Amino acid sequence: MSNLIFPKSSASARMKLHSLFFLVVTTSLGLILGCNNKIDSPRSVLERQDSLADSSMAGTDWNITLDSAWARPTKAGMMSAAYFKLQNNGSTPDSLVRVSSSASEDVQIHLSYEKDEIMVMEEQPFVAIQPSEQILFQPGGYHIMIIQPTNDMNEGDSLSLSLYFNSGMIIERNIQVGNPE
């Protein structure tokens, strides 16, 4: 039966088939392995919701502050970004693990940077913040992507922003649309 498909005189056809098979297998493996390249995020606050209501955390003094928050104006359905300054005033490291907003169901932590003279933007599973560290979320660096806002975001409007940390801390703010500077 195989002689009907690949005659013995056609070594070139068999070689092409083997090459094609090798190409398909290596490409498939590359895609399978490449799609699993994300860093495992730290255990998030969502996995610890019960601990947020635990009375042992009632006296916890949260040491992370958020200042100078604002978001870019945009039309409904178009992307926007939010920027701010995070400061860890405590002696314990923490990590920003998730952000939500009233403006969109899809809000992501991103980092922009230059690679080979091209600006690249990647979603981040978390942003670690060390004791006494200040991290600026600004154009060209860390920022919060607001994917397809449900309404226009006009200068002077406000939207809610909730930041969830690995420690269980949640910072909730209404932030201004439009750069306050």
C-alpha cells in the first residue's frame, strides 16, 4: 500500500514528506511550549478572600500608598491607560497582583520597554514592591491598561480603580481622567 503512495523510485518525495512532518512536529512543539511561557503569579488576594475577613488581620497597618493617579481620555471601546505612584512605606515587601476598574471588565498590569530599538508592551502577572521602594506607573514603563472601556472617558470624568496586593491589602480610589499636571 505504501508503494502506491510513495513509489520506491521517488526518494525525493519521501524526503519532502519527512521534512514536512519534521516541520509540523517542531512548529507544534514550539507553539505548545511557547504558549506556556508566563511566570506563575504569586498567590493572589482572590485565593485568600477568607483571610480578608479574618479578625487576625483587623489591626494590620497597610503601608502602601497610591498617589497622583490619572487615566488617559478615550472613546468607548478604545484602550486607555492609568498611571500613578506606588510607595511602600513599610518594612515588608508586597506585590500588586490584580487591578480592576468601573470603566472596563478587562484591566491589566502592563510594562512597556525598549527592545532592539522597538517599544514593546507586555502584560505582567504581578509587580513586586520592596520596602521603602517607590514605583512609578507612567508612560513608557509600568501602567494599567484599561481594555475597551464601556463608556467614553472624557477629561474631567472619574473612574474607580481597585488595586489588589498579595498581602490581602486592597486600595480603592476614584481617579481623574486627564493628566492633572
